[in-house]
Amino acid sequence: MTSTKTAPTTIDLTAKLDLYRCQVALRKFEQRAYDLFLENFVKGTSHLSIGQEAIAAGFAAAMKKTDWTFATYRGHAHTLARGVPMTPVLAELLGRTNGLMAGKGGSMHLTSVEHGVMGSYAIIGAHLPIACGAAWSAQYRGTDQVAVCFFGDGSVNIGAFHEALNFAAIWKLPVVFVCENNLWMEYTRTSEVTAVANPAADRAAAYGLESIIVDGNDADAVFAVASTAIARARAGEGPSLIEATTYRHGGHSRADPGKYRPEAEVAEWLAKDPIPRYRARLLEEGASEEQLTTIETEVAAEVEVATEEAKAGGIPGEDLLMKDVWADGGSSWRN
Amino acid sequence: MAQLTFREAIARGIAQEMRLDESIVFLGEDIGAAGGVFKGTVGLLEEFGGVRVRDTPISEQAILGAAMGAAMTGLRPIAEIMFADFFAVCWDIVVNEIAKSRYMTNGQMTFPLVIRSGNGGGLRFGAQHSQSVENWAMMVPGLKVVVPSNALDVIGLMAASIRDNDPVIFLEEKALYSSKMDVPDGEIVDKLGSAKVLRQGGDATLVALGNMVPKALAAADELASSGIDCTVVDVRSLVPLDTATILREVAATGRMFTIEENPRLCGWGGEISSIVSEEAFYDLDGPIVRITTPHIPLPAADALEDMAIPSVERIATTVSKSMNS
């Protein structure tokens, strides 16, 4: 990378403890979300990113409050990592009035504009051009905001990916595209249906961008690469495309136990679980066992509170049904 | 007062608003230096510069995604999709993203944006550059749909669309780009959701949109000479829909004919017919009749295209036959 602006790419132990807390929170939240599916509190579908937390946490730590996140339907982690409290996210999954969108969006569309979470998009690739638009807006208005757009490896073969990459490159937009390569689309291995070995990184050259691959299961490595790319975008040097290698521990969605994956592969990636790995590193770097246990206990308690608060939320009524199709708050299409 | 073509009215309407509001930006293919493939945006690059008027690659998803992302973060973008047929390659952004995101986010986001597009047939461009897609847009909750029929309305409805805080699909009838009319000087701002009664008659009400409006007016002239006096209503916007004017004008004559360029099935006239039959059934003196393009792709040959799209003659004959039966 040829950035003239540099950002710190390493952090101190205090910041690392925050990064650990974030990853643990994402993990414990989603484990609870899964339990609540099994208890039928969560209807519909949901896509967990258990195993991929280091990417969401590492990027969020590198972003300013005013920066924007664009996420996919697998967006719980990205939403929480930006500081959205657990209760409204969980309540949204439960379809309650205290949900982030009062139950109108659901698991796949988590959005919190006040936290810079500019939507979770459930059509593959669609949000890459939209992130370009936000970045264009920042460029036009002369703010230093950066749009960070997360997507899966399956997105690299859809047209919107290529339109967005070219568009961002020619307009030098302050956007960072992050491919979370978990090796599998839904039931099909991405490498079986992709012309290049590294689905995002090998496409970077086509848009005049550097090929960047990062260990997506290492929060420090993610933080470093994120900091550099965000600094480059903020300096007006244009977009970056980052491929973060990772693995989802579970299936694609609630309906998918993920049995199509070879046991040895799953075992190999479970051994590379970002959270125990980060925990061990923190101990090596001087954190105490007690500090880490305290974080884990506090997060567990937070999940309990969120669960109770979400369950206590109201059931949305007709007032919400017909609300906010239009900017005037209503849904009228005739006089 | 100056005589203005429909295409000149596009640029005038956009320029009027861009002068007032720095948050308005405009993007699309060939809109800048080229002045638009239909010459509807001539002069905008020169007046507002390349930062506000930006040419794009042929990437319709990128164009509309950019408009959406800009709108959700405080700009008021205008995007051009050159031919309305091309909505088919970026319909996801329109339907799944732009139209739904305010509702899905419980009102956290607003999308003050306008998507302009050349719509409709009559130019012998064949099936992929001639479609009337107003009914595609009308059926999607969350989109406003505006189709002006003359230069004056282009300016006023463009201004109203740009000032509106919701996404507006602004369809410009290609067959009307060279039509002219006298337009007053100064600021012109119209209102969405207001149909216009262009002619008043006691026998039948012709409800028309876009390029079908001048045809309905010409047919009404012909019918008048054979003793059938028609009211002509220009619908102007399908969403919001001015049902009050339509219901009132249909009740006054007891007969309604819809004049639609879109293919027959699920055309906008079907929805209006349904509203009229539910709410003005006892005011009707005869069947509602829909005059549409048949349910076929549009052919290229002039002879065939002229047969397909409702003509002045077909409108007059259909109305006359129905009124005399």
C-alpha cells in the first residue's frame, strides 16, 4: 500500500482488552441468539458469524464513530461491534417493539444510523454500490468519513461487486471493501465456482488495487490492515479491497447444520478459533487471568440482561404496520 | 414566456433546483459533456461543473446504489437511467433497497432522490428500448411514480420530485422529447399527486398518462366532431394517485376509458378501473374500457409499432363504438 498517511497499526494492552471484550460479546450474543431459535423465540431465519468475530471487532476498533458500516444479512456482529447495545439487537430478532427497528427489519436488516450502521443487506452484492454512494457523499461534502463494506466470498461473482469496485476506483472513493472469505458460499465451496484462487484478492488488480489478504481470525492483524486501509481512504487515496480469511463454525443459516463440510476442515478451523487464540496472546502479553475472566463474566451478565429485556419487549401492532413507507411517516398512496 | 421543448424543460427543471440547493448532485451515463443521449441535460455540466454533474460508467447498479448511499447520508441525488428498459439490470437496487429501506429501518433513513429515465415507444427502437415501465414501478410499495406529458409539467413536476423526501421514478416519454410549448419565465414548482383536467366534456372521461395524453386530446377533438364530448384527465403521477379528481370526473360523465401505453396485463388502468368500480360503480352508465398496447413485446418496424401503441384513431374508434353500442 502506498498511503502517505499512516495510522497506528498496533494497540496497547488496554485497547486489546477492549478488542477481546468485543469478540467475546459477539460470540456470547450469537450463542444466545441460537439458543433462542431453538426455543422458538426467534422466528424466520438468521445467519450467525460465530468464528468470524475478529473481523468485525478488528475493523470496528479501527473506525471513527462517524464512519459507516455496511453489512450483510450476516450482520449481528458488525452491528454490535459498532456499539449498538445488545438489547435492541436481540429484541429485533424476537420481533419486539424495543427492537432496533421495532421488528420491521429482522435479523437480516439490522440498522442503527446513530451508530453508523447504515444497513444490513440481504441481496448478495447489493450494498457494495450503496457503500460507494455514502463514500461519494463524504467526498462531495468534504467530511473525512469512510464507508466500510463487509460481504462474503460468494459476493465476488455477482455483477454489483464488479460495478462497485470499478466505480469506487475511478472516483477514488473513501470506501473499504472487506471480503469475509469463509470458504463456503451456502452449500457450495467458493473455490469450485470461482475462476481465481483468492476470490477477492485476485480480482483487485482488475481495478488497479493492491491484492490484500489478512488472517481474519487474528483481531490484531485485522486491526492493522483495517487501520491502513481506512487511513488511505481518509487521505483521499481511494478504495481498498481486503480479503479476510476465516471460517463460520456453524452452517449458513438457521436451517443449515453445515454437514457438507469435511470434519477435518471444521476441526482445523475450530483450532484456529479467534477467541481462545486472542485470549492466549493476551495472557502472553501480560494480561491476567482474572482480567479476562472478569470480561467474560461481565459479558455473560450483559447477555442475560439483554435476553430478559428483549423477551419483555412489546408485540408490534397495527400502528407500526402502516408507518414509515414515506418520509412523512405514513403509507398513503392516494387521496 | 418562451417556447420550450420537452427535452429543454428537463434541463431547466434540474437547473432551477440545483441553483437553490447545493446538496443536489446529478449522475448518469453521458449526462455531462454529451448533454444526455436525448439532449435532455445540455448545459448542466457547464453551469454546475463536474463535481455536481458526473458522468458514470455503464453500471446501472453502481449508479443507483451511489444515488441511494448519497441520499441516506444527506445529499439529494438525481440519477439517470438512460432507457427505462435498463431498469431491468438494476431493479434490485430500486425495489429491494431504495423502496424498502425506510420501512425496514423503522424510519431511520430517508431517500430524497429522483431517478429519471427515457420511457416508452414510438421511436422504432424495438423491444428492448421502447418499453413503458410505469406499471413496474407503480406496483412497488415505497416508490413515487411521475410521468409528465408536456414541457411545463416537466419543469414543475421535476422540481416537486427533487424537493420530495421520497424516491421518485421520473419517467420521460421519449416520443415527447421534441414536443414544444410556451412556458412562463421564473420558478415553476408543481405538486405530486395532482391530476389535471385538460378538457371538459359531458359524455365520457378519458384518463391518460404521458405520451397518451396528447393522443387522448386529439382523439377527443375527433370525437367532438361526431358529437361525443370527452373530458380528458392527465394522471401525471401514478403514486401518489389523485383518485379524487379521477372519481369526480368519471362520475360527471358516467363513462371511463383508460388510455395506456403499457402492455395490457397489470397496466395502471387496471388499478384505476378497480378503484372506480369499487367507489363509483353507481355513477357508471356503461362498462369501463381499457385501451392499451396489446400484451406483446414492442416490435421495431414503424408499421407494427404504430399498430401496437394506442393511436388517436384507435382511441377515437374504441370510444365511439363503445358509446354507440
